[in-house]
Amino acid sequence: MHLQAQLALYLAQYQHSVGEDVKMLLNMPVEGSRKLNGVIDSVEGEFISIKLQDKTVSVAIDNVRKANIIGKI
């Protein structure tokens, strides 16, 4: 799959999961950490906003190494 098409698919999945809990492992640290646990706040362009306990951070889609959406039961 072409890289841009793959990134667009990932962004669509994140957009669909706004409000869900997420665990992310990043390639490069954001706010001093490569591991983030929070709630997907929004998706704008190629950036995902993650609401952490005390702040909201913006992560570029190409900085995400691995992410798990944690569905609510």
C-alpha cells in the first residue's frame, strides 16, 4: 500500500476513535516521553491530539510506532 494511502487510513481510524482511550509508543519523544496513555481528543491534518492527565499533546501520525485503542465495555 502506498505510504500516503496508509497514513490516510490510520488517520481515519483515529478520527473514528475520538473520545476513546489510547496507548501509544512513539518513534521520537513528545513532552519528554515516548509512551503516552490518554484519550484521543481530535484529529487535524496529520496530527492527533491526545488528552493526558494534566495536558493535551499533539502527535504527528508518522511519529506513531504503535498504538492500541482501548475500547470501552
